[in-house]
Amino acid sequence: MQGLLFHLTTLAVVAVFLVLCLGLWTMSRGTAPNLSQKLMRWRVGLQFAAIVIIMLFVLVAKQQAG
């Protein structure tokens, strides 16, 4: 379980980074402000998911250690 959560954490952080970069790139071009806003909303949701996964990882690791 801990290994799965570790890989999910990595995947979530990479997804947040990619959506952030894509949103900033779209915003800097200035051609599609609606797409940029949508990407930034996705980033917030992905950040929430990443935080939840990280907290689950910490909880599982703490239970296995003790």
C-alpha cells in the first residue's frame, strides 16, 4: 500500500506541475483566457488531490512504523 501511495504521490505532483506550466504558457500567450482559467481551476483540484494522497501516505507510513 505504501509503495502504491508513493507512486500516486509522484504522479499527482507531476500532473500539478504539467497543468501549471500549460496554464502559465496559455496565459502568457494571451490568446485563450478561458482555457487558461480552466487549467488553473484544474491545477487547484489536482493540488487538493495531491495533498490528500500525501496525507494518506504519511498516515500509512506512520501506522506501519509503529
